[in-house]
Amino acid sequence: MAEIVAIKHITPEGPVWSSLDNGVLRLVLANPPANALSIDTMAALQAQLDGAREDSDVRVVVIAASGNVFCAGHDLKEVTAHRSDDDRGRAFFELTMSRCSVLMQSIVRHPKPVIAEVDGLATAAGLQLVASCDLAIASDQSTFCTPGVNIGLFCSTPMVALSRNVSRKQAMEMLLTGETIDATTARDFGLINRVVPREYLTHIVAKYVQTIVSKSPLTLKIGKEAFYAQAEMGLAEAYDHASRVMVENMLARDAEEGIGAFIDKRNAEWKGE
């Protein structure tokens, strides 16, 4: 197993707090009570994710939040303030949607696994954030919704991530009604992986992290990239792509080491190459 570095930094300031401990980059949305995805919050989250891409000290990213709301989506007060602009806010709205779309795609395309640790309400773009992560573990106090239809603004961009996690009928149920679902229903829909008691949430996420960190970082990168790529392809194309990925993966030193360790009944020593 590759050596995992101890704590590197803690930055409890700004709209996103970050800490790096034993290979885990923990990002905490810290602009309560709504933890809204304002322009500044999205920029801070994007900067952290971008910085982690090539940082070998980062093995897994966890996105959590402070307070009783995980994320209430875009900052509607910020959005409304720009309606007095000469263009009635068009330029700001385009900027907001563009930055949000880039942020969500950067999570999906990130070479490191990204886990959402959800405790509280995740709504609209906040639900989009959860759906964009590779795994999502939620407390039993968490709730989820796409309520845009209630205020005359269909949740079209959250719909992209939502519809790639749950069935069409379930996605449309949430989008058309705007109603809130509880954590158990979200799990049954396929939006999240597990529901746990609030007091055990961080502990359970840590167990997932420990399991993932024990794997080859190169293998995780190859696998995550291939998973999302093949998901957008037809069946034959997906098998062709996955077969090419498997061949390249088999040629990697970590695969050679892992197979050798399995045969020799010893622990593998990952090199990330």
C-alpha cells in the first residue's frame, strides 16, 4: 500500500473550508444557513477541486457542509440583485449557469473519487452537487428536492445530473412536483448510496474513504474515467472502449504488482504507475 501523508493543511476560512488529512481532502461548504452556490462559493470549490487533480497527496475528496442545510442551490438573492442590470441579468445568469456546469462536470471528470457527505437539505443545484459526486452517503435527517417548478424556474441543469442517477419516471416525479423526498426514498431512487444515523455519518464516510484509499490511485483514475465514458456510449462501443482500457490497465505496473501480490498472498505496494 502506498504511504498516505498526514495532515498537510487546514483552511477554516471563506465560503469553502478545506483540510487534507491522510490522503483525504475534505471540503466543507461554510456559508450557512443556506450554503448556497454563490459565484464566490462555486469559485472556491472549483479552485480546490482543480488543485487536487495533480496533487499526489490527495487520494479522495469529500464534500460536506456546515449547519443544518447541505446546500440550498444557487443564491437567489444574488441572482435577483442582477435583475436591475441593463440586460435584466442575462449576463450574470449565463455566468452562473456556465460556472455551475463546469463545476459539476469537473467533479465527474476528476481523477480522484469524490464523495458527498450529506446532512440536511440538498435542493436544486445542491441536489445537483450530490448527484454529480461518485458516491453519496446521507444522514437519516437529510432531504432532497428539485423545487424550481414551485417558483416558475424548472430545475433544468439539476435535471442533467439527476436523470443520470435515477430512472426517468422518478426524475420527472421530482422535477414536475417539486416535492421533497426523505433520505430513504433518495436511496431507493438511486440518488444516494446509504442512509445512516446522523451521529455515525462521518464515521461511515471515513470507512468508505479508508477502503478506497487502500486501492491503487492509478487504477481508480483509470476506472472512474472509463465508467463515465462508457455510460454515454452504445453497447458495442462501450465494450470496445472498456476492452481497450482493460488492456492498458493490464500493462500498468500497479496491475502487475496487484496480480503478483494476490498470487503470492501478500499486500500490494502501489506505485501509482
